[in-house]
Amino acid sequence: MKFTEGAFRDWGYEVAEEQYADQTVAEAETWSGASAEGKILIKDRIADAMFQQVLLRPDEYDVVTTPNLNGDYISDACAAQVGGLGMAPGANVGDEIAVFEATHGTAPKYAGQDKVNPGSLILSAVMMLEHMEWNEAAGLVNKGLEGAVEAKTVTYDLERQMEGATKVSTSQFGEAIIQHM
């Protein structure tokens, strides 16, 4: 892992230097006096240390770039801090095309049970609407979702984490979202 992760890190620094040298500064450069003001500060971390960092100090990181396996672990840890995978949206955004999707798997064991949290998919749709600059629609959906969660009218995965919450079905959660729009 050290070799592959090290190669990925080195590639990241190469791209930053070759294409964005005037917009980036490496954290190590700041130790010898380079200013990060107005630039993107690049920090590299060993995976286990990064895992700790996103749990203890997530506000210190705006963007995380990592190989796939470590990215899965780290993104799941980040998702846990906002309610779990049921609330974590996903997007793959390119120059020409963007795909928005829930970050959780298909969970076939819950198919047809009207049980699961649709938050991840709904928040992915919010990101899609924002990407399309349909901000009013995105705002309404966000307002509805926030209202339902603040009212503690939530699906089982959130209910077990919230004191005094009311557990509802997927469809009832959807109705609660609509009522709070």
C-alpha cells in the first residue's frame, strides 16, 4: 500500500505543480515560510491518520482525494458524522457530464418494505438541481428535508440515533418532507 499510495500522492503533487502551481501550496512549504493565503493548501496524510482527522477535525478538510479503497473507508466515516450512508449524497462531475447517485448500495434485503431512508438519493437530486442551477427547486427540497429531520420525523436509521424521534416509513418520510417545503 505504501508504494501505490505513495505513487498516487506523488502524481497529485505533479498535477498541482504542472497545472496549478500559482494556485496551490504544499503544507510542507508553509513550514519554511511559504504563504498559503489565497491558495489551495495541499496536505497529505497516511490513511490511518486521515481516518482519525476526518473524525476529530473534519472542518480542516474541504476536499479529500484518495485511492478507491481508502476513499471508501474515509467517506463512510464522514457519512457517519451526518447520520450515515442514508444521508450521504454522491456525484461524479466531469467537464461535460455529471452523474448524481445515492452513496449507499442497493440494499436488496429491504426491497419493497417501505423502510429505508431516501435522504441520500434526495440530497443527490438536490446537488443535481444545484448543478443545473435550479436553485429555487433545490432550496425547496432541502428545506423540506431539513424540516422533517428537525421535526424528528425520520426513518429507522435516523430514529435510532435521535432522542425523541418518531420512526416513519419511507413514504411517510417523503410526505413529511413535502409538508416542510
